Amino acid sequence: MPAVVSILYPRETDAIFDFDYYMGTHMPLVSKIWTKHGMTGWHVCKLDSDSPYIVHALMHWESMDNFKAAIANDSEEVMADVKNYTSKLPITLMGDVIGSS
């Protein structure tokens, strides 16, 4: 069953977020490392200034098991890179896709 993982970065007064680094370096790194584990694509949304979050990254996976295996076995480089573009830890939401249109 396909799965979706959402990564939300908080919009806080003291938050730092480098969009150029995120889009030019981090997301290509994510693709390079996790596509071989079953990530089928991603979208990044810069959220409206009224939102409590600044960025919403949405990753599509072949299955939740694929995502969990990628995190367990091949996430060190991706996670170590987070400090290079933001000062805040993201919130992660994940689940199986049960419908779409």
C-alpha cells in the first residue's frame, strides 16, 4: 500500500530556514539516498505566512515498510544534513494512503 510522509518545519520567531540550501542540496540528497529504498517522489510547499509552519515537504513511498527500512538503515547522512538549513527540528507525520483522486 502506498504511503505518504509529511515533514513540517515550525515557523517560530527565532527559526532559521535556508530555502536555497534545502532545495539545492538537501532535497537532491534525499532523492539520491531514499529513491533506491522506495521513495517515489516528493513535493515541497513554502507555506503562507499565516501558517504555523514555514515548509511542508511531502514524500511519496511505495509502502510504509519501505520508509521505515530507509530510516532504520540509510538515514544518517540525510539526518546529519538538517542542521545545514534549519535551526528547528521538524515534525513528521506518516501514514498509508487509503484514498485519492
